[in-house]
Amino acid sequence: MTDRPKFGDPAVAYTRGDLSFLNLDIRVPDFDKPVSPVENFYRAARRDKPLWLPNAVTDFQTLMTQDVVYTKPGDVQLHANFKDPRNKTENYEFYEWFGGSWTWVVSAGGAMLTPGCTVCSDIAEWETQITFPKLAGWDFESRAADFMRDEYDPNRVMHFDIGRGVTERLVSVTGGYTDGMLALAAEPDAVRAFFERYTDFLIELFDRIHSLYNLNLLTLHDDWGTERDTFFSERMMEDLVFAPTKRFIDYVHSKNCVFELHSCGNVGRFLPHMIDMGADLLQLQARANDIHALKAKYGDRIGFNVSPEIPAGAADGERERAVREFVGHYGRHGGAYASVFSFDERENFENIAELYFRSLEYYRQNGE
């Protein structure tokens, strides 16, 4: 076993952990590493002999969609603002830049399309009913200048969550999943044209943000199912969703940026499509998918963001066993990163150390 520092060792440096989605600060150990976390992440994402299994909490800097502009309450937003001080105590309505009304729901810890809100009543008329945001009207530069001066760490993976993919955007403008899925079935030509126009917009937005932050990782959200099954068939995937999504992924790759697809629901039937699109990494809903089995079947062709199940208050042997089994399965071929932390200071140190040193030893021994 690799020698490792102990909790409380004064020689261990600490830094700020990345918990952007939770809008929380946490102190994490900053262990000496043989290469930069950025280089190691590229190796892991490309399944090219990583040296340890990346931990987003220690190795990433993440910007959520709304984080790239300054707004104040009442302003139109790009997306939900996870840093809004009202989020823990207040349900509130806000307007998103495609014109839809959204409601932040405290109990859900996120935003939902406000019931009754419909931007586009007829997808066949999308060209007249939907107004695409003009990026020139948004000040991305001020926020980027402040971030790059005060917060940017070139040794961390620069990660941007760009928000909604083609189907989520369709749902958001048509008033919900029922109307969105009906549009897919009833007006495929109009939906196809809308998807192509929206992909042009995504590429323009990605270009703007990438030019300001030099991104290493981009996450796109496109939920494709319920916990029981997918929203639509393989044929609809192939006829409508696949081509625009692949075009966007190809463009992201052309900028030397890793692509991650976040997709909630029981979407296992779409794994071959995700691979053919060129997705590097997947964020899937654990309770709706057997991610362990998906890794075993597809892990030599696509990667996963998944984390070991370390119980709170775990004894050393229990922690070691959980991480050893996790690294032995998900670390195989590379193609994995985790998000490991704890709000207990000692457990946080021990969990992060166990993942880092255990995976460092695994890759030294196995050369994968």
C-alpha cells in the first residue's frame, strides 16, 4: 500500500473544494500529484492510462450555466441560479432567456417550468413564436474577467455546465413533457428544423464561453426518460435527436474539450446511440439505471461520472473495501471520475485520500 499522510498532518496543504451545484464551500486536502489534474483528466476521459481516478471536488472548477453572467433578482436569467440566497427558504418565479417562466422549488432544490407557461403553442410556428437570445446583448466578459483574475486555477479542470440540450429545450418552450413529446410525434419536420437552429445557438454559446474560459469539460443536460423507460423510441432518437446532438458534440471535440452528457431517466437503451454520438462521459440517474452493469458492458467505449457508496461514519476497513471495489470496477479502462466528499472534516479527508491513493496504486499496478 502506498504511504499516505494522516488526518491532521501539518504537512498536508488544503484548498477549496468544488461544490458549485450545492453552492457550498468545503476545505479539501491538496495532495502532491505526479501530473496536473487537467492532464490526468484528459487521460481518464479518453481512456488513455490515467494515473488516478479524478475527483471533481478536488480536481475541477465548475461554472453552472447562470454563473457566467452577473444578474440580480428580477433580471432575466440564462438558467436557475444555484447561488441565489433565496434558494433555501423561498419559492420564487424567474424568467429564463428563451422567455419561459420558471419557479424555484425549495423542497426540490431546483427549478421547474411554471405550470401553464407556454412559449410556443404550435411547434410548426416556432420561427415566429420563439425568439432566440442574442448573445451580443449579454455581458459575458465582465464576469469572465473577474473570474480569471480572482478565481481561475490553471491546475484544475475548467468545467462548464451549458444547460439544456435539444429535447429539454423543446419541452421548455412547448410547456412541458406531454406537449414536447406530442410535438416530436406529430410535427417531426418542424421539430427537426427547430433542433438544428437550437444546435446553432448552442455552438455559438459554447464558442463564446470557451473563448473566455478555455474549457476542458462541457456538460449538456438532456433528460430522455422517466425512471421506467425512455420518453421516445430508438427510431425517434435516430430520426430527430441524434444528428443535432452529434453535431454539437463534434464541435465541442474540435476545441479539445471533453463532452459529458447528463441524462436522467431509464435511458439504457440509448447507450449505443450515446457512444455513436461521441459522448466521452455520462452522468446517469443511479436509481433508474444499473450503472454497474452499463460500465461492464460499455466501459471500454464510454465513461461515467459515478461515486463510491461510503456510508457516513464508515470505519477504515469499510471505507477501504468500498473504494477498492469501486476503483476495481469503474477504474478499469479509465473513463471514470467521481465526486467524493463529506461534511465531516475527518471523513472528508479520509474519503478523498482513500480514493486518490487507492486509485493511484491501482493504475500503477494495472497500467490501464
